[in-house]
Amino acid sequence: MIKFVEFINKICAEVCGWMLSVVMILLIVDVVCRTFATPVMGVAEIAMFVMIGTVYAGLGNCEMGYGHVRVGSVVEMLPPRYQKICMIAIYLIAIVTIGIASYAMCDNAWASFVDKEGIAGAVSYPLYPVKFVMALGMLVYTAQLIINLYKELRKPI
Amino acid sequence: MNFTLLGILGIVALLLLLFAGLHMGVDFILVGLIGLSLLVNTHAAMSLLGETLYNAIASPTFCVLPLFILMGAFASRGGFAELAYANVHKICARLPGALAIATSFGCAVFASICGSTIATATIFGRLAYPEMKRYNYDTSYSLGAIACSGSFACMIPPSGMFILFAIFTEQSVGKLFLAGILPGILTAIVYSLSMYLRAKLYPHLAPVHPEEFKVTPRDRGKAFIGLWPIVLLSSIVIGGIYTGIFTANEAGAVGAMGTLIFGLIYGKLRRIEPIRSSLRETARTTAMLFFIIIAAMYFSRFLAMTRVPTDLATFLAGWHVHRHIVFACVIAVWFLLGMVIYQAAVFALTLPIIFPVLVSLGYEPIWICVIAMKLNEVAGITPPVGINAFALAGVTDSRVEQVFKGVLPFILCDVIVIIMLFMWPQIALYLPEHMF
Amino acid sequence: SAKTYNFTYATNCPENTMRGVAEKQFLEELEKLSNGRIKIMPYWAQSLVKGKEILKSVQDGVVDLGFININYYPKRLLLNGATGLLEQGPTQYQNMIGVYEDIYAQIPELTAEFKKYNQRPVYIYSALPYSFSTRESLKNFADLNGMKARSSSRWKLADLGAIGAVPTSVAFSECYMALQTGTIDTVLTNVDAQSRAKLYEVAPHITVVKQMWLALPFMITMNETKYQKLPDDLKAVFEKARENSVKRFTAYYPQTLQDEISKMESKGAKISYASAADVAKWVSLPTNKNNQDTWVKEVSAMGAKDPQKILQSVFAINDKYLAKEQ
Ligand code: NA
Ligand code: NA
């Protein structure tokens, strides 16, 4: 299970990276078309979707590398035993919070799917695909937090 | 429950959890969620969370942010940054704090193409920080310099924030853009002086290398010529924007492509691995940074709901004391709110209330906007909610505490700049009055 | 009962603009007519939620009242988009409001869409007519040929393409810079948005097209659950506040159009008015029909029944009020 989630996170990180180059190329195509020919409608919107997907798909990987910003210096002044208790409490809080946020996101994505929610603009793309990616990203993030809690529990003091 | 009390409790809870080591983004969401549940109800709090997760970043301005970060990564791995800083180091040999000063002016130039303070802070974090480390600069000294110089982006045009202020205050965008130029440059000068003095007084902050004494004027000249790639790339980007080929947002994509091409020509990016790791690293930083932005926005919405910001502004608006006291309190309120609220939200909530009051007290409208922008800059770097500081911590893999520690001396500089603006309003008003 | 109701209101309009005035009048009427039993806490200029979040925010009770721009929800307020296809509209405010009121009274499907999101329209107002801001002067619409033109409406973009301009998509917040540097040459938007965003500073030639109506009913909606909990006398206050505000804004409208135009002029904008020939050219563009067909096709594909009929009703009502002005 742990291996599976971490494998997913590694894949995500790789794909997300390449997606960023897609965003870059899309925007440049937009500029080039506007300058030398007719503007293409809706490229900027696709670039935005890709970017948002990238953010959420990358959350789990970021957690896997302990990359989410936190203030660690206060906790580190505690004796190791209390440090461990503190970290466990923090992971529990984070799991519950991000779990709830994942639920809120799933709920939002589902409503978006039911309504076929579309964006305002020259081309009205459906919003639910990117919202599903966001929801999945949040769930993977929650799973990675659970794994990190498990690792923290197993860590010797 | 009393709204104000709830707002204050929310801030206290946020700080406690923050120091207990909870992840920044989680902290914001948790406190916001509980607060909004108490203020409105759980269903509404959840609904707003779901909406915020998408809408907080669904805008073209945010969309290009990762590309600026990518530009920084390519520039760093492609040898661009190394080349630039090695040359600057040579040109300014024996000048204490030279790299930090160069970074400060580099940010000021970059601000003329980029309106995003976060983008400027991250790109220079990626570019300058490893180079400053290479020359043994002190961590907090370097981080503080980068975080604070990054905030020039909103003062020096183009600036999305000034456009927003123009709408709130019925001022001309063009005049505001002009008004920001001199205060922006002034801030860069004051920062540089402070960095120079600190480096001179405490040499361990920015040690002078023995080799620096061997640099001849001829070497300096050579190094100056060696800066051509930077001049070329900035000319392309600045030229592209001001001739209308691409917008300031799209400059991120062009810049990233430019540094990639440089890396390919220069040689360091001819293998796939450095490109791949640049992309991966950027994706990770983006995820971290955007999640904090989203979460901070959600928390700010909770604080907006408690009405603490609007109540404070309304109180000041109805207070009958000497106008300079009102003005000083306005600054204090903006400073305090800027500490805990996402900066754009501070001014959306309070500027429309406070602005007419200050105008009726006889302060110059354009000047008020410049002062507000100064406080907007400060809000981005003050703890605990300093988005630029988080961005920088993320991109340089350093601790956010270290960034905040480095920021403190610069806040003092900002106070000095505000006092200067107060004593000589012409710093802000000269250009708009004479050039428009 | 003497219970007071504290409501929150979210809008993307800044308080100090023409749209802010319209909304404030309504909120004032509510507070006044209820003798203070209704109190509204407004959040102007997206200071609480963004414009595009308001529909859901009102639905789920994040706020009690909200400003709805139908354009932001092309699928959720699918049928309400029908008004966006109107090209020419009345120039007098009472007739504009007449069109909106008749449309919502006669086409229950439109109100039903709001009901689906647990809210009801409680006030409708209309913005100022369309205008072009151009970098170069616009003697007639033929001059639009080859200009990179920006509009938020996909239908107007199609029209602009048909008239020879190059439709370009740029976010509204980017328009000032884009006009300044020449990324785009012209922005088609209504006069108050033109003035609010100060586009005239960088594209000083403003061509007002009084007959070209931004047929986008600006709505204030209220959470249905909250509304149903009100006692009957306060429900009546909502109706009365609507009536009073329409009267107040009808009196205010002609002046504000003139004021906005003079204000831009005093700041260096060069104002001109589109000729009758240009307006005739615009309303006879082939894209008018194409847009309608596209709309009917897309809306049918989304499962709507007989959108053609809704469109016909909308046009018939508009024609009735247009005839009044002939
Ligand atoms: Na800038
Ligand atoms: Na802050």
C-alpha cells in the first residue's frame, strides 16, 4: 500500500513536471499565433487547467519529501519523546483537516460534474475534469499524510 | 458568539498551531474551517472551502507563476545565474554585500516586467540564493535581501495591485504607475545602503574573499562585458512587453523558454536530466506554494467574515483626532492586518473605507495609494502570513523562520522609506505631476 | 415580531462605481423600508468571495444575498444566457427594465434555474450601453478591420470577427496593459466598465454605441431558505424595495451615462457616437443568426427543452420595447 501511494506520487511528480513545459509551450503558441496569424481562442484557459491540475497532483509528492512549509524550530527544542508526541498529534490534525478538505473538494467536483459546470469565456470548457484531478490530488495527499504518520510512529525515539 | 472575539481567537489559534509545527497550509484551512463553521455553519464553511480550492488560483496571474519559477530553475541549472553572479562578484569586488545589493537592483529591473512579488521573490530565490551561498553569505542575510527585494514588483510598474487600487480610489492607473517608480528605486537604494552597512559592520554576513583583492580594473571590464546574456534576455522580454508582442503574464513563458534556450546553447542543459529535475523541482515548489496561497486566502475569508478588518477601518474613519494621528493609526492597522491576512485582501477590505477619510483630511490621493502600496509590500514579507517568505523558503529549501529573521532589518528600512515619503511627498508625486 | 435579520451581501462591484450605486440603493431601501429590522453587511469588490463564486455562495448560505453576473455561469444558468444574444436594445432605462421584468415574468424556466441553486432574484438592474475604446480613432465600424479586439462575450467576439476585426481573448484585468502596449487595439465593453478600468487613459478614443445594449441582467439574488424564513411583512419589504430602487435608478440612469462620458472626456478621452449606419451594419451581421443557431444547438445538447421558443420570447419582448422607442 505504502509502495503503491509513493509510486503514484513519483509518477505524478514526473508528469507534473512535463505538464509545466506543456503550459509554457501553450502560452508561447498563443503569443506566436496572435503575433503572426490569428489568435487561437481558449489556449490560455487550457494552460490554466493544466497548471491547476499540476498543483494538486503535486501535493502528495511534496508531502512525501516533507516539502510543505512549517515552523519546526520550536518543536525541535523539546526533548525527543515530546517531539515525537507532538509530531504524531500534528499528523493526526493534518490528516483530519486535509481529509475534510478532500471531502469538500470531492463534493464540489461532483456538483460541477452534475451541472456540467463550464467556464465563462470565448470557449466554454467543462470544469469537472480539472476538479476531479484536484479531488484525486487531495485524496493522494491525505494518503501520503497517513503514510508519514505511520513512518513517524515506527521511528525510534 | 462575538465576531471580533472569534476573529482574535482565530488568529491566536493560528499562531499556536503554527509554532507547534503544523504545516502552514493545514493550519490556515483548519482555523478557517472551524471559524467559519462557528460564524455561519459547517455546510457553508465546507462549500466555501471547495470553491476556494479552485477559484483562489484560477486566474491568468497565478497561471504564469510556475513559469517564472521554472525560469529561475532553468537559469540556475543552465549556468545563467552562475555566470551572472560570478561577473557581478568580479565587477563589485571588495564591496561589502555586493551580491545582495546586485540582487536588490536586479529585482528592481525585473519588477519593470513583472507585477507579481511572489514571482520575483521565487525567481531570485532560485537564481541568487545558491550563488550567495557559494560566496559564503549568511543565510538569513541573503534570504531577507531576496524576500524584501522581491516586493518591488508591485511598486514598480507594471503592477496589477496599482490597477486594483486605481479602481478603489478613482485614480488614474497611469499616474499611479508613474508614482511608484521613484519610491521603488528609493527603497532599492535604502535597502542597498543598509545591506552595505551591515556587511561592513558584520563581515561574517557577506565575507570578502581574499581573491577579490586580486581583481584588476581590466578584470572588472571583462566581467562587465560578460553580462551580455542577461542584457540580451532582459532586452527581449522588456522589449516584447512594451511593444505589445506579449503581455506581462506571458513574459513568464517567454522568459522560461529564453533561459532554456540559453542553457542549451551554453551547454549545461543539453542533457535531459537537468531539464527533468528543473521541471520536477518546479512542480513541487508550485504545489507547496499554491497550496499555502489557497489556504491563506481561505483563512483571510474567515477573518473578513468576522468583520475585524472593516470594523477597524470604520473606527478609524470616524475618529476625531489630529490628522497625523489618524494617518499613523492607519499605517499601524495596515501593518497589523498585513501580518495576518493575505495582502490583496487587506486592501480590498479596508482601502475603500479608509481612502476617502484620508483624502478628506487633506492627504494627496496618489500619495495615499503609494503609501498603501508600500504597506502592501511589507504585508508580503511579515510573519506569520508572509506569502513571499513562504515562497522563498520553499524554493530555496530553507526554513521559513530564517527568512523571517532576515526580513526584520528590512522592515526597519521600510519604516524609514515611509517616513521619507511622509516628509517629502514629492518623491511619489513628482513624476505623475510632471509627466502626465 | 421585532426580530432583526442580519444579512451578508457579496458583490464583485466596487462601492464607488455606477454598479455599486445601483446595488447600494436597493440595500438602502431594504434597511429603510424594514425600519431597521433588516440589516445588510455588504462585501464590495470581491472582498469576501470572487464574482464567480457568488452563485454557489448564495446557494450554500456562505452569504445571504449576492450579485450574480449570468455570464460567469454559462452552463449552470444555461437558459438565462438567452438575453446575451440580443444585439440592439432600448436606450431608456424604464424600457430596459421592462424587457428584463417581462422576460422573467413570462419565461418561468429562467427563474427556475435560480431556484435550482436555492436562490431567487430579488432585484435586477441594467448597466450602461456598449462602447469601444480604441488606440486609433474610429470613424466608422469599417475602421475596426484588422484591429485586435477584445470582448468578454463569445457572441460579440464572433460579431467582431464578422466585421473584420481580429477577436482576441485577454483577461479584463490585463486590458489596461494590453491596450497600452498594443497587444490589443480595442476593447468592447459597456461605458461604466470602460470608465472604471480607466481604459481611456491608454486607448483614448471612446465610441459610444447607445443602441448596443449589454443585455445582461445584473441580479441580486437571495438564498431561498433564508427568504422563506422571513415573516410576510418583510417579504413584502423586498418587493417594495425592488420597486423603489427601480424608480430611483431610472431617475439616476440618464444622468450617470452623461456623467461617465463627461468624466472620461474631462480626463482626455475623445468621445464619439456610432452612426445609425454603423448600428444598422452591426445588427445585420450574419453572425447574429449564427450565434442564435449555435446557442440553440448547444443548449439543446445540454438537454434543454425547446430553447428556440425561449429565444423567440426574449426577442419578441425586446422588439416590443424597441418599438416603443421608435
Ligand atoms: Na512591476
Ligand atoms: Na504578512
